[in-house]
Amino acid sequence: MKRILTAVTASLLAAALTTGVAHADKTKVGFVYVGPIGDLGWTYRHDIGRLAIEKEFGDKVETTYLENVPEGAEAVKSITQLAETGHDIIFTTSFGFMDPTNEVAAQYPDVKFEHATGFKRDTDNVSTFSARFYEGRAVQGLIAAKTTKTNKIGYIASFPIPEVVRGINAFQTELAKHNPDAVVDVKWVFTWFDPAKEAEAAQAFVDAGADIIVQHTDSPAAMAIAEKNEGVYAFGQASNMSRFGDTSHLVSIVDNWDSYYVDRVAAVMDGSWSQSDTWWGLSKDGQGNGVGMVEMADYGNMSDELKAEAMALEAALRSGERHALPCPIYKQDGELAEDCAAGEKHLKDFPTLVSMDWYVKGIEGSLPK
């Protein structure tokens, strides 16, 4: 299909030329964000990764970001804009950008595309990457099991995609192991970033008796609600949210994209970039080596004994001694998961975890489809 420059794209190209910066002089790196860089969660951490690229390569690179890009047709326009303006590699950082990324990549074979949390790689210039956030959820499940007094836990979930479902299941699996009386109530808010909606969901859980709030959304609103309610605790998501919960913050799962982004840009620069699908967890290789994409930040508001136990589980997950979803795993209806029935030690990445669309036993309610 013939490429047609929009007026906006043309003006951006003209602006680039007038700065006197020739494309050959710099590697141009683009980012497409689903939220604002000030969300203090998901997008904020991706932008920290962008800044790590600038720090590593200095004036050898030029980075660009587009924030608050809706998932869908608008994403096609934004990704195309970056491709048309000479970007060598483009990172698209939300699950809903998967189809738009592949659509644009097919039209720009000389541009490298990296899609976060997806699984489609329709052309050889598209790679995918995702963190094993569910490892952190297992640690949170342990802490929640031994912290709750009411045995009611509220889980604010964004969208029913595999990434989010994996986290819920890992949390429930570890929770039930240590406190089978605890009940997880999942509320789907169908947004990544809406502080008012997130706060409303958190308060509804508190009003219903929950004393632990878990979130897979991007703002610190839920943590702030926990802080306002004595005896309620919460976990931070995507970034360290301890500053919003002096008396309520237990631990945050922090996304660390820095080394991955630096590695992939370096590969473009030296010509070694190739298509891949990358999953890093608490360690890079799942055996304790290298800086992974998942960190646990600021254990607090718990006994020294519980902190030590949680950190020991974190270490076991990092080294590969433990898996966050070990067999036997039973589905919500009581059926043994296929991987476990086949003799596996834990749920397999492919196809089970990458496409997970079912709850484990113990989760109440039905999973939206």
C-alpha cells in the first residue's frame, strides 16, 4: 500500500529537517503510551525506560513519545506517525496496541517494532515482550494471607486479558496455600488509568469489609483510599507507591524495563536486532541471573517475621526454585489444569500462560469474556 503522508506527519518531517538533525546521525526511538507519563504507574515506568535509553546512548539517540493514545484505530495513526517520521524502532506499550502494531509493521518493513504484553508477531520486524508480573503477585498473596483480619480481599482489575488474569490466579494460589479462609473479590473497572474510578472501587471494597486492596490499574488512588481507612492495607502496582501509604503500603511490584529497552536499541544500532519474544521476571533468566523486569519495593507495615518469609519466597521465585503457579492447579470448576494433568511441574508459558482466560479455584464470580 502506498504510504501517504498526512499534513501533520509532513509538518513533523519538515520540523525535523529544519533543526539540522540528519536521520543518519541518530538512532530514532519512538514510544506509544496508553496513559500519561505522570500516571505514577505503568506509563510512568515505561518512560523511565525511555530516559534510560537517553542516559545510556546520549546524543547517539533521539527519543519521542506519544502519550494518552487510545487502544484501537487511533493507535494506528499514532504508530504510523512515528514510522513516517524516520523512527528506527518503535515500542508500543499496551496490550490493546497489538493489532495496530502488526498492521503498521506490515507497511514499514525497515522499521523495528516492539510490542509490550502481546503475542502476535505477524511480520519479522515485530517482537513482543512482557514481564512475569505474576511472580510478584505470588509474594503479595503470601503477605495478604497473613495480614488480613477480615479474610476479605478486594482486587481491582483493569481488563480481562491474560496478563491480568495470570496475576489474579497467582495471587489466589499463594493466598489459599497460607489462608484458605480468605476470599478474593475481583472488580473489573475496564480502564487502565482512571483515578476516580479506581478510588471508587477501592472504597466499595472497604465498605464491604475488605482490609486488603490489590490493584492492576495504574494510579495510586487505591493506595490513597487504604491510607484513609484505618486497618486497611494495599499493594502498589507498576511503580513504588509507598509514599502514598505511610501506614497502609505493604509492598509494590515495580516494572523495570530499563535494561531491556537499552539492549534492544543497542541491537538496532549494531545491526543485530532480530525478532524475539521475551519474558523476564524477578531475574532475567528465571534462574537468578541478570536484572529482570520485576522488582519488589519497600516491604513495610508488617512484622519482621513476615517480611523475611516474603523475601524468602521472592528469592525462591527469582532463582527458579519455586514457580508462582505450581502444580497441582485446579480451575474454578474444580478441573485439574491440563498442564498438571499431563505431568508438568507448573503451568507452561505456551500456550497456557500466554493465553490464560480462566480463574483458578477459589476466585468468586465469573471472568468477563
